[in-house]
Amino acid sequence: MLDFSKVRRVIVIYNQVIIKSLKTAKEQIDTCPDDRAELKQEYQFRYDVIKEYAPAMMSEDEIRAFISEKFADVIATKNKGAIMKEIMPVLKSKADGKAINMIVAELCK
């Protein structure tokens, strides 16, 4: 019999590896000097291929709506650390951490 908890764990790990690879490829593109066009093109190709296999990430609007709906009680505290502690395990591998951080900071104002 198929153990779905193990399958789910494998999928989560797979998504984490793909997302990490995507971020690494993006950093390579951003840090590559402009005079190294052939290298930058190789990095862009690698990024495009990895992006094809990456899980779909939530948009900023989707993140904002999700946080406002599911974590309204925590947001009311205006404690950014507590909010991030609650939100990050839920949205890990579903949304970009920088985008989450930016939205939480905005909601704490």
C-alpha cells in the first residue's frame, strides 16, 4: 500500500530543492558581469529550464489575501516576529520569503 505521508514528504523536499536551484540560478544571472554575455546567456537558459519544473508561487495579492484571511488574529498583535513565526511554516515553498516579509511589514504598520 502506498504511504501518502512519505509521498508528500518527497514532494515537499523536491519542491524545496527546485526552489533553491531557481534562486541560485537567479543570483548567478544578477551577479554575472555584463561583459560576459555568453555566460549570462547560459545562466539565463539554466534559470528558464529550472523555472519550468518549479512549483507555482503565490502572487503578492494571493499572499496578502491568505495572510489577512487565515492569520487576522496574529496580525492584530502587530508583532512582526510572531506573525512571521506563524506564517512561514504554512507558506514555505508556496511563496517567496522576501515577498512574505515585505507584506507582513506592510500589514504591521
